[in-house]
Amino acid sequence: MENFGSWSVLTTSFLIILYLALNGVTLSALLHLANGKWRFEIRRMACSMAVLFPVAFVLLIVILANGEHTFPWLAEAQEAAGHGGGSEHHLPGWLNLNFLVAREVIGFFIIAGLYTLFIKYQHESEIDSSYPAQRRFRNIALLIPFFYVLYGTMVAWDFEMTLVPSWHSASYGFYHFQSNFHMFLGFFVCMLYFLNRNGALKKEVPSYIFNYFAQFMLAMTILWTYLYFTQYLIMWYGRLPTDMDRYNAMMLEGLGPIWWTFLALKFVIPFTTLAITPNRHNPPVIAFVGAMIFLGTWLERYTWISGSVDSQYYHVPMTAFADIAITIVVVFAAFFTLKWGFTRYGILKQSAA
């Protein structure tokens, strides 16, 4: 588990890229099911985020191949086996590396295939107004939230919750994928604002769209805070010392300042800003809040992942060369992939591309 902090940066980067790829389609499906009229202004760009799936898959293979550097429980199991404890020493059946790799790879291809099919049917619904085409699109839109919840829960368990095998929260899956949807909204509105302001988009986005995103982000901020607090409250109020150990390790040891920072970035700043009505009609302010939510989610993911081991094995993020190198590679890969995708799908002007 040496340098687990740097490996945690890699896992965090994977989760961020994965949910950026997932949530464009998820947002489009939700707006379609809710009959949100403003979906037509942003859904093509949102779905174009799915071009990040190949980047997410490469990162997935790398972190799965890392074995104990990604999953600290594997090192404990191997050490126990070396002392005659057996390869599955004190671990539930869910924590089996071969089973984990199989379900993550198979699950990735299922979700990527389904989301690609959604994009195809969405395009067909735009050029074919017939009842079969519209019904086919509606039916697959109904499947998206269902599979998002299932897949997001599996990812939450494998890459965060079960890093401490004895720690369990019945609401952790919901907390995890809702937080990452919150992150996507922040990233997307921030990106939308800068592309719009620089005149890079073929079709300018009306200013009222930012108000809708502000309302959505405010709602997701309140929901995230509820899930964050209730998960902690049950363990604290129930006096469950084993479960509270993980919280105490993150809040009171080396990651304490980061823990409270992401709470401010994910709750205090978004809520106090967007609760004021004029701010929800101010695109620069909305973009700023979106950037804070995105940064807060990155710190949140890193805290849960790196804080699953003893404090001697992790560090403050971006204080090691490996952290910076990993982040630069992932950012550049994501940037050029998105640029290619937006150009291919006619989102950007040729001069901007």
C-alpha cells in the first residue's frame, strides 16, 4: 500500500471521467422523461460527453491491474494467506478479485452499450417523428435511470465503500452516484458558460438555460447534504464505534482539512449562493458555483478512497509528483477527446475546433 495517496488520485480520476461520460446521457434521459422543454437546447452536447467512455475504460483497466494498490483489502488477504489464513481470509465473497474484475468489465460494457443505444435512438427521434421511433426512444429512456442506479451502486461499493471490508452503509450507493451527478451538473454548466461566452458553439445557448441549471444544482446540493448527513448521523447517534472509525480517521487525522473543504465546496458555497434568487439568473456566478462543486467532488472522492487506509500511506493530494503527472495526463486525454467529440457531432464552430 505504499504511495496509496497517488494511486487514490488515479482512482479518483477514473471515477470523475466515468461519471462525466455517464451523466450526459443520464441528464438527457431524465429531462426527456420529465418532458423538460429546455432539453432540446443542451441534450446533443450532453450526450456528446459519452465520448469519454474509452478514456474511462483505459483508466478502469489500469486500476484493476494495480491489484492491492487500488484495493487495500487484497494486500491484507494475501498477507493472511501467507500466514496460513487462506486466500479468502476474513473477506466476504463479494471481495474476490476475479469476481470484481469480471463484474466491473462486464458492467462497463453493458452500461456503455445501453448509453450508446440511447444516443442512437435520440438521433433517430430527431429525424423521424413516427410513433415507433418516438416510442422506442421513450422506452430506452425509461431504462437509463434504472441501470444508472444499479451500475453506480456497484461502482460505489467496489471503489469506495468496501475499501474498508468491515465498513458498510446502506445508503452509500445512493450517496455516491448522486454526488457524482451533482458534480456533472457543475462541470457541464461551467463548460457551457465558457464555450458560450467565447462564441465557440455553433448554436448559442440561451441565458435562461443557466437559470434551469442553477435550480437543478440547488436541488442536488440539498439532496447531497441530506445523504451526507443522514449517513453520518445514523452511525454517530447509534454509537457504532466500528463504523465511526472511518469517519474519525478522515475528519480528525491527515485528511481533516480536505474533509471540511469539500463540505464547504459541495454545500456551503452552492447553497448560500444559489438560494439567493438573483444569483440564479447570473451565468458567471452559476459557473463559479459549478466549478466549486466539481472541485469539491474531486476532493470528496479522494478523501473516501485514500482515507480507507492508515494515514501513513496517504498524503495531501497534489503534493507528490505522481499526483500531478497522473492528473495532467488524464486532463489532456479528456480535453482532446471532448474536443474531438464536440467537433464530430457539430457542437463547436470550425474555427473553435
